[in-house]
Amino acid sequence: MPDYVFAYHGSKKPETAEEGQKEMEKWGAWFAQMGDAVVNPGNAVGQSWTVSGSGINHDGGANPLSGFTVVRADSMEAAAEMAKGCPILNGGTVEIAPVIEM
């Protein structure tokens, strides 16, 4: 069964510790719902930089990454169904890509 990367974009940081705790509970419930399909729960990430042949852009680009998770699913469609439950969808998006074994 292949692995898929969920790349999270958007959403806002919680303004209070209480809001942060509520968000973490939502993520924990979603991970629990997916069970063993979660290969690596990943993490949120800080400000990204974009490196290209013309230099380094420090602003994260047009759609900066905000976090990632790796899941195992039967197909891209099955992974997309899992992603539909992601808490980030209340203001953000999930990009899905298959992990290609080399």
C-alpha cells in the first residue's frame, strides 16, 4: 500500500493557549480516526524559504507550507477521503502527493 504526503497550507495560529488546546484536540481526534493509516503524524512548520536558481525568497512563496503528515492508503482517492476530515480545512487546504519509492 502506498504512502501519501499531506501538505498543509494556510489557516491561522490560535490566539490563546485555550484555542491552541482545542485545535490540538481536533487534530488528535482526526489522527485517531485514521488509526494505523497515519505513518508519520508530522508537525506544523515555521516560515519557509524558497530557493531557486535566481536566489532565495524569504517570504514562503505564494502558498507557504504550514505543516505535513504522511499516511498510507490504497489509492490517491482513498487518501483524499481521509484528508476531508482534516481540521485545517476550516480556512486552509491539504495538498496530497504520493511518496515515490526510489
